[in-house]
Amino acid sequence: MKKALSISGLALRAAFFLLSVLCFSAGAAAQDSYNWKTPPNALTALETDMVLQKDKAMNGLTQVDRDNGLAHMYYYRAIHARLTEGSTVVEAVLSSLGVFRVGGSGLSSDADASAMTITKPYRDVLYQDAVTLLTD
């Protein structure tokens, strides 16, 4: 039993390491590809857009409109929190994608976002929307 737990712990550490390397690599590529706003300007843009997304989430005409607004609101709130903690804009954008798990379960590490089902294509849309919002 202990051996099985140590193997799964080792696998978990290896997976975390690989994810960290991938995020760092993606972050370096994203940093080179875009002209990111400064953290104070990014915070202002996020705060403004979160008001719009909250309105969509509360008053959207369809359930899809409301879900889109809610997903953007959760993602932007996560980016905002990471920027406030001192992350760079690109780090915050990339690491905040982790509030949603990709796949059919839609489970999340963020308690507020746990009811959301996020597919890979929709996660890509969220990322592109953040890039558009947070680059000059």
C-alpha cells in the first residue's frame, strides 16, 4: 500500500513538474508574441470588463449569454487576483486558465467555477479574449 502511494505521489510530482515547464515555455512564447499591458493598466481593464461580464451573467437574454458572462467573470477575477499578488500579466493570464478543468466533467479547483463545464475550444476562446483585453 505504501509503495502504491509513493508511486502515485511520484507521478503527481512529475506531472506537476511537466505542467510547470509547459506553463513556463508557453509563458515565454506568449511574452514574446504580444505587447502586454502593464499590471496597473491590466487591472483597470479587467475591472472595467468584469462589470460588463457581470451584467451579461445576470441579465443575458439566453443561458449561453449568462454562462459566457459567468465564465469570463471567473477567469478575469482569477487573473486580477494573480496580478494583485504580484504576477506579471502573461503569468496571470496563463496560470488563471487553471481555475477550469478542461474536459467533460467541468470540475474546477475554484469553488465558484466548479459548476461550469469548460471545453478546450471554449478555454481557448477565454484565453484569446484575455489576450485581446490585456494587450496594446
